[in-house]
Amino acid sequence: MNPSELIDDIVRRLGELKAKTPAADFEKNARALMSSLFARMNLVTREEFDAQVKVLARTREKLMELEARLAERDKAGR
């Protein structure tokens, strides 16, 4: 058996061993519990959050432009 095959065999066996341990069951159950909790909390996805960040940034830019225009009008009106 060459070293590459030996390493692959060891990795495969360690993966099988991990799958049979209580840690694997705990991880699976913890993930299910967390997913359930997050679903009940109505959390948004990262994609939704990032989209809203972009919308907010555009809104801030527009507000700053409008404030600048208003300030210019105020100066011109005096």
C-alpha cells in the first residue's frame, strides 16, 4: 500500500469512527435544535440582511443629497 492510499484509508476510518460516536449524534441533534429555534425567532438570512444594508446605504446617500440641496436653497433664499 502506498502512502497516499494509507492516508486515505486512515481518513476514511477516522470518519467512520466519528460517525459512530455520541459526538456525532450530539452535533446532529444540536443542529436540529438550533435550526428549530432560529426558525421560530423569524431571523433573516444573510442574503436578506445584505440586501437591506445596500438599500439603507442608498437611502442614506439620497438623504444626504437632499439635505445638501435643501441647505443650498436655504442659502440662496437668504
